[in-house]
Amino acid sequence: MAADEPPSQSVPEAGPSLSALADEFYVEDVRRDGETIYYYGTPLRTPEMTMRNVWGAFHEAGYDAELTTSAGRYVIVAEPTTRGPDGIPWTNVLLFVATVVSTLYVGAQWFYVDPVAHPVEAVLTAWPFSAAVLFVLGTHELGHYVMSRYHDVDASLPYFLPFPTLIGTMGAVIRMRGRMPDRKALFDIGAAGPLAGLVATVLVTVVGLYLPPVVAPESFAPGPDAVTIQLQFPPLIEGIAYLTGQQLSYADPTVNAHPVVIGAWAGAFVTLLNLIPVGQLDGGHIMRAMFGESHDTVATLVPVGLFSLAGYLHFVEQIAWDSVFIWIFWGGFAAFIAAAGSATPVSDAEKLGRGRMALGVLTFALGLLCFMPVPVAIVS
């Protein structure tokens, strides 16, 4: 990325002092364009080492910095970091409201209520499903957000993504606008989401299991050519059902677990997908923090493993392609984000301690409890 030279020639009052950079970067000129500060000069070490050594000074002054070139000259571009939302985050609010509507629409159908013909009944009936899905997804992203603030890394509030099918959403994301200072921050931010989401998933599972099952009305009579969707529950939810002594599945196909349990299923499935150890996914952050650049070797094998899983399920277990396509999709997606690379912390030398390494292993082990060979089966 190249930075065009800004018009302003005034020396900024903000930003780190020039003396704080003297041992690493010889400053020839300092310019400012709005809130962005440009330090033109010459690195006194390799560019990578210089940036690693001066990044802390910019971070303490409230700036995120990047060393780049402009017209053949080195320049450190420093942009102020935010410490929280500035005003009402309307994009986040509108997406959240749209996701509430989307989850209510889908949730009503899990309760066998037509949301178009009976909108009021749909809202009054489906709100527990909507609340369950939003709670597990929101808690996951809140874990990332809180830990980002703890490590003073600039991050947005969660963006919920409405999608009116299956669970009513494609999940939620936060946007990381600042660089990771070190491996500890990368690990903590990456692991906080899945661990917080799993706690929420367990709570929602317990609540859902104690709610009465949903019985299809007599008017519900799918034809002989109808296609139905069957969800496979992961060991985590099955284990909770066993420990609580509550019934999770029923022999009668017209009787199903309360849809709040579907919200727990969504939390487990999102956790599983996010812990795939590639690229910018949570699992990629955790693995990168634990093993450094050697993580790239693991990342190249993940797509192969997902494609192999799809092939095994179809050719050996005789499961239809439409039921295993999800692993083909995620195999391709994993290959794409693995090629894009993982997050690189500013300070990459210090390794994690035994406590974080053990927590990383535990996080992946808990993720395996969320694994389902066929999460969604499409049955004719």
C-alpha cells in the first residue's frame, strides 16, 4: 500500500515524540492530513524490525501505525484508534433489528406457525427461539469484543447477519481495525469468542431441554414428495441431555425438541466452524498464536481434510451429496482464507506460556464436542 503525500506541512501536536523514534527511524519530515500523521524518513534497521520496535510508542499515543513507501520514500502512516463507538452505530443497530425479524420469521416455522398469515402469533410464539440464537451468537462476539478492549485493540461492535433460512442468520462478526500487539493478545481474542459462546450454548441447551417438545398440528401433512430437514445434534448437546435426563429426540416424527434447543445447535455449529484452524477464523488465530508461522503447514492440510470428509461420507457411508455439500463448501472456503494468510502480531517472538497452551488444547477439544458428520441432512 502506498500513501500519497498529504498537502498539510504542519508538525502535529499529537502522536509519539520524535525522540521516541530516534533509535529506530530517522525522521526527515512530519506531515498531517486531518487526524492521520505521516512520518517520512529512513528505517535504521530492517523495515520489519523497525516497525516492531516503534509500534508500541504509537500504540501508547493512541495510534495504529504502518510502515509503507510513497514516491520511493519510507513513511510511517499513523491513524488514531477508537476506544469505543462514536455516537449511535446505526449499521449495527439496523442489522441487529433485521436479524431479530429474520430469526422470528424462521423460528415461527420451527413452531409450525405461518409467519406471513399469522404475524402476531409468530412473534409471540417464536421469540424464545430468536432470543436463544441471538444470545449464543451475541455472547460469542462479545467475548471477542471484551478481550479486544482488554488488549487495547481497536474493534467494532458486532454486526449480525440476517438470513431467513434454517436458523434465521448467518452469524455475527466484529471488525478488527487494529493490529495484534503480540501472540498473547492474538490468542486471548481468538479464544474468548468460542469459549464464551460455548458457555452460552450450554445454558441455552439446558433451558431448551426443560421446555416442552413441539408437536406438529394435525393440519401439517407434508406430501409424499416433500423434502424435510433433519439436524444432527453434536456430542456436547447429547451429553447435556444425558446428564440432565431430558429427552432430545422422539420416535414420533411429528414431535420435536423445543426450538430453543435448535438455538443451542446453532451455537455449537458456529463454534465448530469458527475453530477450523485456518486464516482469520478463531481457530486460525489460536493456532497461529500457539505455533507461530509453523501453523501454515496445518492450514494447508485443513481443506484436504474437509474434502476427504465429504468424500468418505458420500462414497463410504452412502450419504447424499446435498447432505455433505457443506464440507465441500467449507473445504473451498478454508483453502481461500488459508491462501490469504493468518494474522501476524507486531511482536511475534515471545511464545505463549503453558497456561495458554493448555487452554488452547482445551478449546479445540471442546470444539470437537461440537462436531457433527452430517449437521444438516436433507431427506426426501
